Amino acid sequence: MTRTRIRLEASCAVLAAALALGQAGAASAAANLTISEDAVKVAGPEGAEDPAPQDTTSSEGDSRSSEPGLTEIVVTATKRETNLQRTPISISVMGADTIRERKVQSLLDLADGGVPSLRVATFEARQSALTIGIRGIVPLDANQPAREQGVGVYIDGIYLGRQHGLNTALFDIERIEVLKGPQGTLFGRNTEGGALSMISKAPSGKFGGRIEGGFGNIGAYNLGGHLDLPEVAGFSVKLDGVISHQDAITKNPLADQAGWGYYHRKGGRAALRWKPTDNITNDFAYDVAHDANTPFYSQLLNYNPNSCPSGGSNAAPIPLASGSTCVTPGTAFTGTQGTIRPLIPGVVVNGSSLMRTADIGVPQQESVDKTHGFTNIFKWKASPELELRSITAWRGVDVEQWDNSGGYHRVPVINLGLGNTTSACTTTTACTFSRYSLADLRQRQFSQEFQAVGSIGSFDYVAGLYYFIEHVSDDAATPNSMYALATSTAGIVTGATYAERPRSAYCAVTTNPSYVALGNAVQGCSIDRASAVRSRSYAAYGQVTWNATDVLHLTVGGRYTKDKKSGELLMSRGNVYRDASGNLTATAIANGYTPLEKTWSRFNPTATLAYDFSDSLHGYAKYATGYRAGGASSRTSNYQAFDPEDVKSYEVGLKADFWNRRARFNLAAYIMDRKNSQVDLSTIQPTATGNFNNLVTFNAPGITKIRGIEADLTVKPVDGLTIGASYAYTYTDIPPVNVSYTAFGTCTGAGTPYAGCTTSGQVLPVNTTTVPQKFFIVFTPRNAASGTIDYEVPISGDTRVKFHIDANYAQATQAFDQFATKADSSFIINGRISLLDIGLGGGDAKLNVSGWVRNMFDEAHVYRRDPSNSIPAVQTAASATTNVLLIGNVGGILGDYGNFNPPRTFGLDASIKF
């Protein structure tokens, strides 16, 4: 009894410490899917009812079925609990033990490709915002407040409106369901590609818990505490606290500055289940998380990779040879002008391996994501034919971004003038470089959903009403954070010295009263760009399955959605867009700015015909639709709006268990046609105050084709050994888009130098060039595959040793809509060896010890390659005699820069269940 008391007190102490750290943060807030036997039923909040008591799990939730074959997997993809193999949807499931074995501590850990159809990447190099795609539906820049994701991300049935904050630490997750293909009927808008649904472990009502912790290389450690309290008067409580940490992957040579690839995540969750009667369940949960991180290092991969010529002028450009790659996509360059600048001293070009120390140190500090939320899920089994549910949630995200990932490798490129007597950087006048991307984002959302789920005779039905409202505001500044001073010998420039710019040099806050409404500044700097948007969504949906016979099932459904967006561009390029009286400024009017006031509505039908060829062989044919809401780009001076995109999907699938349920094979083939694809184009936009690079999001005409095949095979040839393989083929094609560039010139007087000039200083369009441009779907490999081997050997009693290995491959793919340039292919192998269920002192407490490794062979690949610094710039300074749109300027060319995947990580974990 004494030993037990000591263990329990120690357990509670560790859990309390973990939760305290999570609360402190608030104060400052694939495995192969189908091969996952560990998803054996713990009904999530969407489940129709709790499972019958049946303990088939070990201390870590490992599946330990007494049957020799593969275990049944239960999912809630249709808003009711169903057998995965009998559910006519292509679904992948990752259960609790698979999450642990793959060392998945956040969603970014799924970027290695364990689920071939699921693609996870960072936006730019930032860990604080994730790009998530399924089946080729992958938006490049859903980072904008007025733009939506293409894949719905859910936690316990609650839609998460922003991609910000998605990379916070995971709490005690029971399973992750990846629903592939449009889910517009049951899940709603922004689920064109599918849905990623995370389901938390609910309170059990029995006393118990788990303490876990570990450490690894790169200064990594993790700690978690999970405590279940016994049911009292119908109330059950579960508490979770987690911490995960890793030091910087790439060191920063600048003293007292953070490196790159660092994170420190912590958080806590409290769940309360109330069961006043057998037919009523109410689940309330509160969670808070704090994620401090730095971006991954963007290193220079090559120098002038397109062999662009140097020299020339607008009057005498250097002709480009036929087939030259020294051309900006969407242009018709025939020649170039300008001088390509040599690399400055100290810069390292490395396209083959991750740099563990940066070439030039720059200011860098941690970005911080704070997330928090309340969820209440009420379920009432009103009758055998009807269950009523109410799902209420309020959530928030706050982001403070400090992104200096590229240092010298991003624009602006310094004109040091090596070997010359003149230089833009002199020994007394410094050049500035190292673009520091500073930003704030604040998001708040509320959602309310009512559901009716049940069965009447041969009919199963789901019906619901849904309401969602979201407020998002952001601001940003991009000052240059470093100085370069030239050094010279005998009057010739020979090098440079680098120094951090004082904050006062680039963070003077303007006193314009309009700034007061914006919070004055972003990270202490004058705001360069700011916007705010409110989104509202209303929906009604229903779906009915007619079980015509024991083997034939017909499902039809539909969802009506109405979306409203109201958005404002408050500032652009440092120009305030409304005065103190709330009126549009002259600059806003001159830039063609229009506030966003849009309403869209859609009806998304679905139909599925399913047939059970036998108890172990099931087939289906499915038609489904979905849509992604429109919005506006805050990275344009006119807040350019774009419309929704729509997708239609046609899918056939086969699900089979065979060899006495020792083998499982699932196959799906689909055709998706997407209309009005939202694509991004970086271009030059003239404004009343000058010209700037700007990101336009627009709807591509024509039909985007997405075609694919997905296959999953799981085999359990002997007891203890499970082998799995998954494969995804994805073909994508966006029809060419006609892109027009216009050059603008400034009049020097009436009639000069262009026809139409009436006054000096007048700006007129001079030349326009229209070129068909090819766009691409990002982060979507044509071929991707994953394989796993799990082998378990009993030792004595319940104690056993378990071996896990998984290998994941993805073909090279584009990282930007407008560039054909691809990143690298990848092949990542992960492994784990565990000693499980070691008895402690003869009681119920069990110990697990594991050694793990991710990226076992330290494979290095560029997952994001940016060629924007490798191609000529489109000019805007028009000439009276020359069409400058046919002549690219190479003065800003440096080379591709990009990001490598994380290096090999390894460590030891231990956990105690009591």
C-alpha cells in the first residue's frame, strides 16, 4: 500500500507540473491508416454511444486482440460509429500506438509521408503555420486571413478555421482519421480534398493514468501526464499535460540570437464527462497550448542556376538563346539587361545537405503561437431510433511571428561592387539586407452544430444545422535587419563587414492616429500591411442510407451552405487606407481598393451505392462534391477578391478481408474536376506610390483535372507480425492561364515621351504583354508510398518486445503555383524498439521503455525550393522606344534558396501506466 501511494503521489506531482506549465503558457495560450489495428474503438465525441466494456489494450493502448486475424477498426466518418471496412469512404486511420511508434508529437511530424495521400508542409519556413493537403487539394497561401484551407481540420468534431496554431503539441489523441475526397455534405465547405479529424481520449470514469517522458539528440525532451479520475455522481474527469522541446537544428552565428528549427511546446487539457442517465452524455473540455518556435533555415542552394547572362541594357539587351531557362514564368523575354552581382564574402552555397550553422548570423527570436478553446458536446438518446446532439465550441489563436529564415539569401540582394572602385555599400554608408518578416495574427471563432442521428427500419439517417463565425485580424512589417559596410584595399572594394541594425533604425513607430486602431505596431515596428475580416457560415444538411437488402446500400445526401465575408485592407505598403473619420484615403482610392463584401451559397449533393459481395468483400461507387469559399488577397494594394472554387468527384472503391482475416486490401480510384481553381501569382502591381511585388490570388479558367489511385495492403502472416504497404498515385493538371503584364511610364510633359501625356508626372500604361502561363498544384507528388513492419515477441507474462519500422517515399514536386521548378524526392525511414508491459511491484502499474529514431539514415532533401531569386525580374520602368516587358532585369539574381527536412533524431522514451 505504501509503495502504491508513493507511486500515485509521484504521478500526480508530475501531472500537476505538466499542467501548470501548460497553464503558464496560456497566461503569456501514418502510419498506414488501414494497417492500424490500434484504432480499436474508443468512441470519440461524435460516436453514437460508448462501446461495451472490453479491454483489448495494453498499457499504451496497443491492440492486443485475442483473435489471430486483423482487428476491426471503428471510425466516425459518417457521424456514427461504423466498421472501417464497411464504410464506403476512402479512409486512413492512425491509432494511439501508431502515433506513439512514429513519434508523432505534432501534425508536422506527419510530413514524412506515412499517409501517402496526406501532405503536410510548413508555410514558407514557419513552424507556426501548416499547409495541409489531401488528393491534390493544397492551397499555397492559406496563411491569409481572408483565404480558406482546402482540407478541413477537426479536433473532436470542431472545425479549426485557421492553419495557424495547427502545429501545437498533441494531447492524448485516441486516433486520427484521414477522410479522402470531398466531404462537402457532412463536413461542409473547405473540405474539397477531405478532412483530417483528430479524436481525443474521453474520460473513462475509472481511476488510472499514465506518466511519460523521454529525451533525444539536439537537446530534445518530452514530458506528459494523463490522469483519469473515478466517476462521482455521474461526473468523470480526465486531465492531460504535455511538454515537448528541441534545440535549434541550425545554429545562429550572431550572439544571443535564436537558431533555426527550435521549438518548445506545452499545453494542458481538462475534460469533464457527465452522465446523469444512461441515455444522456455531456462532454465538456477546455484546452490551452503555447508553442514557441523558430523557422527552418532557408539556405542558398545554388548560384545563378539558369546561367543568365550578365551585362546589357534596355537599349542593347543580351539576346536569350532558344530554350533558355533564364525566363520568368508567364513572360516572353527575348533578352536581359543588368549585372548579376557576385556573392558577398562569407556566403555559403550548399544544395546537398542541411547546414547546421548559418553562413551569416542575423537577428532571430522565437515566434509564439497560443491556442485555447472550450468545447461542449451534448448527446441525448431520445429513443432507439433517434439521438440528438449539440456541439458547441469557442476557440482562439494568437500568433506573434518573427521570421528571419533566409538572412542574405532572400531579397534584397546587396550590390557590394567587389573588384570595383564604386559600390552601393561604401565604407561609411551601409547597405541593408536580411528581410525580417514580423507579423501578428489574432483569430476568434464560435461554432454551433445540432445533429439528429438514428435509424428507422431499413433507413439510417443524419441531419444537422451548422453555424460558424470567425474574426481574424493581422498586421505585418518586413524591415531589413542587417547592415553591410564595404571594405577596400587601394580604393578597390574587397569585402564587407556585417552588423545587426539597431531596432531604432527600422522600428520607428508612426504617430498617425489611424495606427491606434491597429494596435500601433507589430513587434514594435511601424505596420507595413494590415487587414481584418469577419466570416460567417450557415448550413443545413442531411444524409440517408437505405439498406435496400442485407447487401445493397444506397446513400444520398446534400448540404446547403451560405457564406458571408466582410473584409478590410487597413494598410498596404505603409499607407493607411482610412482616415481618422473612417473615410477611404486618397491612396486607397487611387490604388483601386474595394472592401470585401461577398456572399456565396452552394448546394453540395452526394450519392453512394455500396454492395457487400460477402462478409469480407465490399465495393462502392460514390459521387461527391465540395467547395472552398472565396476571399481577398491582403498582399495586394487593392485587396483583390477571388471567387470560390468547386470540385466534383467520382470514386469507386473495394475493401476486402481475406486469408481468414489475416490480410486486408483496400483500393480506391477517383476522378476529380475542379472549377475556378484558386491559384497564386507573384507579379508587379503599379500603385499611386510606386510599384511592388504582390501576390495575387485569382480563379484559373477551365477545369483543373485531378486523378488518382490509392491502395492499402495489410498482412498478418503469423501471430505477432504485421506488414503493411500504402500507395498513392496523383495526377494533377491546371490548364494554362493567360497572364498579362503591363508596363507603366511617367510623362515628362505634354506629349512626351508617350502619346496621351497631358501633364508632367502623369502615369500611363505603355506596353502590355500577354503570355499563357502554366500553374501547378504544390506539395503533391505523382507517386508516394509507405511501408511498415511491426513484430512483437512475448517474453514472460504480459511483457513483450516490439519492433517497428516504417519507410516513406515521395516523388519530387513543385513548392510554388507558378514555378515548374521542383524540390527533391524523399525517402525517410523511421524505427522503434519497445519493451512493453513490464510489471512493477506486483500491482497494476506497468512500465514501457522504447528507443526510437526518425530519419534513420539521415536522408537530406529539399522540401521547399524557391526560385524567385534565380530568374529575371519583370520591369516596370517603361521606355519610349523599347518594350521592357520583353527584357528581363538580372540585377537581383542570386540563386534558389530553400529548406531541408529535419536531420536524424533519436532518443529514449519511458512511460508508466497506473
